Amino acid sequence: METIIQKALKLLLDKFGAEYDCVMIAEENGHYRASVETPEPSHLIGKNGSLLSAIQTILKVILWQQQEEKIFVTVDVDNYRGQQEDRVYEKAQKIIDLMREQNLSEIKLHPMSPYTRRLVHVWVANNFNDLSTDSVGEGAQRSVRVFYK
């Protein structure tokens, strides 16, 4: 599967006219991460990651049409998403610490994108045996609620 994802992403980047040095694919628990190294990261990231998100969406559509099963893949350019994810985890940790310090039974994080909400859900599930999460709100105001099991 890694080879299929790599070929599809390289083809997409070539069609886009992007310069890149390396495309690496890693798999963890059924989720693939495509890392692109490029001399011009801003050309692939775009404003606030908008172009990177579009590339990721197009890649998913291509893969979903080629394969019988849905393939979950995150595209990262020069660790842009990795750094974003670290900031999300740090913020979530601070909110959880606040919840514990103030003896709150639950706390709601700020509204975030579906991708970011999923990061928080998975991170909390993997790191806190006594906590659970769900999503609350509608549309752009949808956020993660953290609470004790």
C-alpha cells in the first residue's frame, strides 16, 4: 500500500508542477502518513495549510477510487503538520491539566476542524485511561468535550 500511495502522491505533485526532493510513506495502526520534503514548502502548504489540505483531499479521492477500501492518509510537508499536531496536543494537555486542577467533571475545547478534532480524540484515548471525548456543537463551532469515564 505504501508504494501505491507514494506513486499516486508523486503523480499528483508532478501534475501540480511541484518541486520535491523526497516522498516517504509510513504506516501506523492502519493510518498512512506521507511526508514530502521540498525546497519550497510554502508552495505546497499554502496559506494556513489550505493547499496542503487540498492536496491531501485529492490524494484520498484518487486512492479511494483505486482501492476497494477507504485509505486514511495524512500528507505532511517539511513537518508542517507534525508541528501543528504537537501544538494541538500541548493545548489539549493544558486544558486537561486545568480540568483536573479545578476538579471539573468535563471541559470543552475551542472549536476546531474535523481533522484536529480527530487528533484530539485519538490522543486522549491513547494517553488517558480515565478520560473520554465526544464532539459537540454544529458546523464551524464544533469542538471536543473531554470528560471522566
